[in-house]
Amino acid sequence: MHPTRTGSSLAALQDLPRGEARTVDSWTRECLAQCQRLHALSGGVFDPGQREVPDRFEDVYLLPEGGVTLRARVHLDLGGIAKVFAADRLV
């Protein structure tokens, strides 16, 4: 779930053309779903976008069949939440 590491599902999303779908691994998808819930519950205050890039998490759409599509280019960083997510899975 690293935003720039080669082979990372998240890095692959950074380069995804608008409107195109890409399948991500189940853990990345579940983490993105958690981010969506936190984003909604916080009224948009929680946003895993990188601060230096003006984008919106609302532009990320999780598709039912496991894919992700973007309405606009986004630059996500799941660093903090991914660590907590991994620890939860470990427990």
C-alpha cells in the first residue's frame, strides 16, 4: 500500500487514467473502504490524499467486482492507516 513503491496497488492507482478501472488486492480495497467510511463519518475531514497535491478522496470509486476507478487523478497516502490496518489483521 505504498504510494510510490513499484508493484504497489496504490502506486498503480496514482497512474490510472481517469475513468479507467483497475483491480486492486483485497487488503488495499478493504483499506480504501475503511478510508471511505472514515471520510464520510468525519464530514470529509479525514482524507488520505497527499497534502501537497490538491485532490479529493471523493474522486475514488470502489466498484462491486473489486476494481477501483477515479473521476480525477488522485495521490493517496495510506501510510498511517495502512499500518493500523495491518496491525488489526495481525491481531
